[in-house]
Amino acid sequence: MLVGSPTRVRALWLFSGAFAWGMYQVGKGNKIRRALKEEKYAARRAILPILQAEEDERFVSEWNKYLDYEADVMKDVPGWKVV
């Protein structure tokens, strides 16, 4: 055996330590990613009622246009009522 060369046990400890440190870093990264994802979803949940209100307003406007169009098309049909 050469002087100063790592033995198999030392190599195993070195590998195990490097692996454990790497997994620790992966775990830290996962926590950070999870927090960022939760922040993004919280922001989406916060603005969802505003977006839904805008869509509802657009829908009512389009529906009223459709009802006006239906009333215009069916004006000559007796008994037809636009609801």
C-alpha cells in the first residue's frame, strides 16, 4: 500500500459524506421550490375572484347582445318572447 493513499474505508466514508451533503442540498432546494410554488398559487387564489368578476361581466354583456339579436331576428314570429 502507498503512503497517504485513501483506504477503501476512507473512500466509503468520503463517498457517504458527499452523498449525504448532496441529498441535504437537494432537500433544501425542494423546500425553496415548494415555498415559491405555494406563493405563486396563493397569488393566483388572491386574484381569482377579480378575474371571475371580469369574466362574468363580459359574459353578461355578450348574453345581452345575443338576446338583442334574437329579439331582432324573431320579431316577426307571433308569440315569441325573448327571455
